[in-house]
Amino acid sequence: MTRQQTDAVFSSIVTCYFLPVTLLFERKEKDRSGGNRTRDCVLIRHTPYHLATDLYCTFMSRTYTARYVFPVSGPPLANGTVTVRDDRIEAVLTHGERIADVDFGNAAIIPGLVNPHTHLDLSGARGLIPPTDPNHFTDWLRGVIAYRRTRTAEQVQANIRDGLAECLRHGTTLIGDITSGGVSYPAIARAFVRAVLFWEVIGLSEDKYNATLSEIGATIGGSWDPDAPPGIYPATPSCRWATSPHAPYSANHDCARGQLYLGNAAIHFAESPAEIELLASKTGPFVDFLKQLGVWNASAFTAGLRDFFVAYPKAAPPILYVHCNYLPTDAPLAPAHTIVYCPRTHAAFGHPPHPFREFLARGVRVCLGTDSLASNPDLDILSEARFVRLRYPDFPVDQLLRMVTLSGAESLGWADETGSLEAGKSADFVVVPLPNADAPDPHELLLADHAGERCTMFRGQWRSAP
Ligand SMILES: [Zn+2]
């Protein structure tokens, strides 16, 4: 059979069978995404050979392309492709190696975004508790406490759902949420997202601290202790439990150290000048703050920040040190440690320049977080990276993208599964519209302030906000 005859046979197959099948699948995809997900997409038609290949792929996989694909684990690929089979990434290839089913045009395909630090239960506080200057941080904390006391359990649940919806709308596929009493579990555990829930532990007395640990054990049960009976909030394949000794000024030091030694924890750390003064000399604004709350306990504090960097078992899961606005750059962080820098919250309080560049230069992992809407304008982690880009135009743009994707996944212990576009990982990616411009480094296009709806694939399925 000649090449022309072969093409004629394939053309017949295409006309009679493949084209309707392709359109059928495209329609299915639209249905799953709420009817508008492929609005800006262009279906590509090929030669008979390519169409025959696609006939196979239509049943087995889908291939997506855009102006740029950012694997993060490798350099950007102009018109590269991402092929998804079931819930996995099958291949990430350069332009021309595989024909795409869907072209998103002037957009970037990036890994699902990772926000390792937020407090979804404060999502109703947007604009209600204005950040103070750095020397009046305890006044802001008083505002947060007063706000929390006004909220009913139903309002808190509604706030959590709203905050979660906002995170998902911006393309977050992995979230680290600080949760008091485990209240964000009901919303997050059933949402189409991956999560680590850090159960917040506050208590300057050992008794109060340990009472919370008992409450955690009873609630999540066998999620921690295989011999324990199942709790009402068990870990799920996509939702894991961790703990958060709240901060050096609010958690008994001996208890917090014991927890940090186990890893799998997050702690607010070196956040304000008052915290540094409290630890150094047991003086300053935190003394009155804690006395007014009736919890002052001078023996609960350690003498310095260094005591929170405990000897650490090699195989232990990660620890997140959140904020670190005033952390000395020679602090003894280990490879499993992560600094979470919350750029717009840091700026809202007017802190001095954050030392994240010095820590990165030392090889310390740094990722970005939003913190809560009590101090941040929104829960868009990509906007944090864009903010840093504006403030530090010389900072490497590829590192910024890593800080909101792969570094975040590493910090939460999920990097084997997500955080970069690599064959075998979960098919989690975000399609981000790009500006109509050129730049020497395509990361600059991605990090330019540019509006436009993002669409997100999570575990191989298009996702819409819950
Ligand atoms: Zn926080």
C-alpha cells in the first residue's frame, strides 16, 4: 500500500469515526469543568498519522500545550506538552515530540500551586484587623483574639469554606492550614485538594498544652497511632495531620521542643521584635499581653530562638518555621527545615527587609505563604510571588516559581506526589493566562501582574471551586 493509499484509509477512519469521538471527548471535558473550561482552547487537527496516534491517545491519555510549560524541575518549554493519563502525568515533552489535543494559547501551564501557610478560619476577617507597625504586634494579636470571640461555630465553618474556595480558585492544589480544634477538617477533607492540617497547640502551662495533645489524639485517632481506635477526623489519602505549637510566646517551650523533635510540625517563629525581646529578657509588650490573658508563666519560655532547632531524627518529616522576619541568618536550620516567608503580610506590618535571600544563599529551603485574611489582601499564592518580583527585581524568577510550587510541596512532605510537572506525579497543574508581550526569560511573563481566569487540573480532572 502506498503512502497516499494509507492516508486515504486513515482519512476515512478520521471522517467516519475519530472526529466524532474526539468531539465527544471534548464535550465531556467541558461538562466536567462546568461548561466553560475549554472556552479559550483550540483543538488541533493533524495529519492522518497524527490523528491515528491521537485515536489511541484519546482513549488512553490527553495532551495539553500552551505558549509555555513550566515543569519547575527543569527549564521552561516553549510550546511544550503535558500528557495526562488517568490521574497521572504521563509525559512532559518539548514542542514537536507529541501532538496536543488542547492548546491553551497565550498561557502558561505550571504545577499546581502550593500555599503552605494559612488560617482559613480567619477568612471572614479581611480588612477588619488592620496590621500594626512592628512594635505594636501584640495589639494586632488582641484584635485577632477579640475577632475570634465574636464568631459562632457556624460562621467559622462558612469562613473556612469561603477561604478554601478562594484558594482553589487561584489554583492551589496543596494547602497547609493551621487549624485550632481541627475545625477546618470537615471542609478540607472532602474538598478536591491535597492538604496538611496543622492542629494548633497553645498553652504556656504543660497541663494546658498536654490537654490539647490528648484532644488531638482522641479526634484523629489511628491517624497517628496505629493501635489507637479510629477518630472522628481520620487522615485521608489527600489530607494529612500535623501539629503546630503556635509560637515561642504562646507554647510551653519544653512541650514545643518535644513536638518539634517528632517533626511534621509548623511554628510561627521570630515574627516580631516583641517575641525576640520576650525570649531574651522576659520583658517587653508580651509580658502585659500574656498577663492580661491570665496565662503569664515565666518558666514557660526558653532563653533564645536557637533552642527551637532541636536535634532532629534524619527520617523525620519536615518542620516549617513560619515568618522568621527577625531570624538571624546564621540560625542552625537543617535540610528538613523550611522557612515560610509571607511577603504581603510581612510588608503590611512594615517589618525590615526579610532575610529570605540570605537563607536561600545558605541552601535553606524557603517557600512563600499567604498567612490569613486577617493580615493579607487575598489567598492567591502566585500573587505573593508577583509581589516579591516587584520588590526584588534582581531576585531569580525561576526561584520564585519554585517557592510557590516544588519548595512548598517539599516543605509539606508531598514532593514525591506533586509540586512539579514530571512523569509519574499526580496530574496537578494550573493554566495561567500570560500577557501579550515578550521577555528574555518566560518566568517574567508568568510573574508579571496579569489578570485572567486560571483553570486547574487536580489528579487528572478539571476542578472548579467547591
Ligand atoms: Zn500564621
